[in-house]
Amino acid sequence: MDAKQHIRQCASWVDTATLRDALNAAKEGDALSQRRVAGAMVWAAFSCPDAIEPTYDVIAAAWLGAGAFPDIPAGLPQAPLEASFWDAFFSAVDGAEKGYDAASITARVAALGGSVHPSFREISEDCARRHPGATAALTNPVPGRTDLEELGACTDPSLGQTLYRMIVDQGYDLEVLDREAIALSALPRSLRYLNTRILQMHDVWHLVAGYATTASHEIAISAFQLAQFGHNYSAMFLATITTISCTLRRAGFGILMQLIAEGWRHGRETPPMMDIHWEAEWNRPIDAIRSAYGIPVYRSVLPADLFESIAA
């Protein structure tokens, strides 16, 4: 059985003990166990969002060597993973052979949301409504767009001025993806709010939570976002790149899991950032915001520019 077939076979419920044992073996480089882990991540991301929290808690506890091992309940609501999904998913995985940059892999993974079973949307909406980090989605209106001129007028040093310089100096978009191009308006209430809000606040979270804009920190902040409010895209992104590692780049599996475990644990230990009215914080220094809300800075055992250094 090749790697893809094995991951597809493993994309189903797994009990905590089996997943913990697979992670321990995966640490030692066992290829079959690495695929078992990837399969569990694919299942949670594209079929059973209620399984994300216990699954990633187990991943973090096993990989970091500390923490609780919660049960992964059987019988959670799940959407079927049909043949059409697998065709789209493995096409996205195979695209890594030609190379992805940040923009292209973001768009490719986002497009996978259109390949899931129709029941997945309702399951995800219900999960989002119950997530403790997503309460803002129940009452707040869907946000408008950030005003770049308003950011530029902020005092220095401040979050708004730092964000302005980041956007202008590095040529970033104010929102990672065009919210209309990816049809966020068609999503149910909570998912629409959460996905729209994180598009415009992703770089803010980079700055305040202490994540650089390097490849390794983009992986880690995805796990952070997933822990914070159950971000659908982040779960899909992490499952996709883990599968890419298992099928194309096995040497990087350990680095990938370290970053995911660290980012997840950081997200679990940080107060809900989705509830913060960030527009009211533009003129405050970043350190003051961290202190006010009890936001710890991300720390990794790995250098922030690890992948860039390897490529160089």
C-alpha cells in the first residue's frame, strides 16, 4: 500500500492510545506511524471538526512530552470523505512537487473547502458556535474592511503604525485573501464572521502574539489560530502540509510536528484573541496590549528562519 492509500485508510476515528503510540513511533521516524498521524489530522480537518481539540491535545502532549491525553470520543458528527474529495485533496498535495509559495498554497488549500461533503458546513457551523474562543461570532456584525489610511495615521510606536509599515514595506494585502473571491458571504453566520475576521486580523495576530512572517512561523500560527477558535482553514492547511511531508518530504516531518505542537499549545494557553476589539487598540503599543490581555509571546525551540536558512 502506497503512502496516499494508507493515509486515506487512516482518515477515520482513532482512539487516544493508538494515536499517542503512533506519535511516539513517528518521533522515531516510523513512516507508517507518520501516516497514521496525518490520517487523523485529515479526518478531523475535513470530516469531524469536533475531533480537532482532543486530537491536537494528544498531538501536543505526545510530541512535547507534557500535558494531558484526553479521550477522542467515538460517534462525533462527521461528514463522509468521498472519492471526489480525495481526488481534489491529493491533487493539492501533488502540487507541492512543482513548488508552492505562500499565496499559491493558501489559495489551493482554501479551494479544498469546496470539495468537502455538503453536510460538513452544518457540522462546522455547529462546532464553531460552541467553541469557547468564538463567542464574538454569535453577536458581532461581520466586519468591514480595514482602513489603511487610518493605520498610517496612528502614532509610533503603536500596533496600527507597526501594521501599516508591515503592509506597505512588505507589500502585503490588508486581507490575506479576497473575501468575495472565496465566497465567504455564502457561509453560515458564525463561519462567515470567523473566517472574515481572521483574514483581516491574521497579520495583527502575527505582531501581537509574536510570530514572524517566516515559513516555520506561518505553520505555527496556523496551529495557534486553530487552537484559538477552531479555524477551518488552519485545520485543512495543517492536514495538507502534513500529508505532503508524509508523501514527498519525510525528512521534515519532525520539524513540522514540533511547530504544530508548539503553536497549538500556545493557542490553548492564550486568552481568546477573537474577542478583542482590535480597531480600538490601533494606537496602543504592542507590549501594552500584550500586558492588558495576558497574551504570551510565541517561543520555539527552532529558529524562526529555519526553512529559509535550509533553502539558502
